Amino acid sequence: MTDEQVACALLREGTVEELGRIPGASNDTRLVTVARGAELLRAVYKPTAGERPLRDFPLGTLARREVAAYLLGLRCADVRVPPTVMRHDLPAGPGSLQAYVEADGDPEERVGVFAPAAVPDNWAPILSALTPDDEEVVVAHALSDELRAQALFDVVTNNADRKAGHLLHGHYLPGTAAPGLFAIDNGLSFHVRPKLRTILWGFAGSPLRAQEHALLSGLLAAQDAIADELTGLLSGAERDALFERIAGLLVRGRLPAVPQGRTPIPWPPL
């Protein structure tokens, strides 16, 4: 078994012990340990009962959307979502259980705040703002391949909350596996209507690359299998909308432009 398969098995079968609530989270979010024999893993537990009502997402569905994003991410080679499962035997009731990513303090910036004239080369400015001292600053992100892969994944999943802080460099098995970029907090995804809100708009409107076309074509070819995997996690309409987005990307041949009729950036963006 791979490390990822071992982690998933541990999340599904291990004994959960709560360490405490994670402060600042919009919904009930708890740090836990999951143990099975000598195996131990830290994880994030999001009880369905602790989800706040939202205007645009059905109540009690966010945990399942977290799991759906993980399963779809397994089919996207350049995207990493930490292992995520649904459990129905946890202290506060059913919810998602996701391996906790230990950020490694990687010095390479991917999203940053700069003076307007100081945005680095090969970075895309996304928004301007004023500090309390009326100093203009710009939020920008690197135009790297790893962020582009994430941007495409967020288009496919219709992620409505891709903040910079939801991209962590590190690993859920620190010290034993090579660190990488992980996408966490994927609960606000898979809506049937366009909801994409992201900090990664620097790739907007750019033509699909050959490998991206191949990836999307592969997802569409596996539609029946993917739909089966996501049954019970997403509604039938949400699964249909997923494949409509993929097909639309292939027809247009480019990433979507920034929408003009709605808010395109999550708040807070970082």
C-alpha cells in the first residue's frame, strides 16, 4: 500500500481523539488524532452538525464536498488534496476527516502583497488595496505550473473559496514524505451555478495546454466511473454540472475569464 492508501485506511478505521477546536474557522473545525495500533496521524474533523447555514450552499453538505474534492483530485496528477474520508462514528456526529498538513515554512512565496512597482516578474497582480496608512498595495501570485494546475482544478470543481491560506506547502506525513503544495478547505465546491471565487485569476483566459486538454478529456471519458464515486457525496444535478464544466472547458479551449457580474475573489483573499 502507498502512504496515501495507508493514511486513508487509518482515517477510515482509526480511533479518534479530539485535541481541540481550530480557532478562526467559519464552521466547527476540530484538530484530532487518529490512531490504530502504532499508527498515528493528525487530522481535521469537520462535523456536519457544526456547519453554519449559507445562502448559496445546501445545509449539511460541506463535509461531503470535501470528500468529493479529494476523490476527484486523485484523478488529477498535478493536484494534491490531503486524504479525506467521511466518518459517521465521530464525537460530534458524521463529518469529514482530513489528514492535517504540517506547513514546512517553505521560503518560496506563491501569493504575496507588494507595492505596485515591486510585483516580481512572472507574477500576476490580482487586486489592489489600501493599508490603514493609505498606502497602495497589490496582491499577486506566481505564474507557476503548480498554481496553474490548482487553478484548473478549482475551475473544474467550481471552488467558491480559494484563498491563499487554503494552499499549504508541507505534508501530512512530515519528515517521511517529500513536501508539496496541498489544497485544503474544499467544502465550498461543486455548486451547480457558476461560483468560482479564487485568488488565482492570473491564468484567466489563457489557452489550455496539451496536457490540460488530455487531463480534461480523460475526466470526461471516465464520467460514469467518476459519477459512481461521487454518488452519495454530490447530488445528481451537481455531478451533471461537473461534467458540463469539463466539456465546456474543452469546447472553449481556454480557462475562463474573470466574471464581471459577481464577486470573483473570496474574502478575505489571503
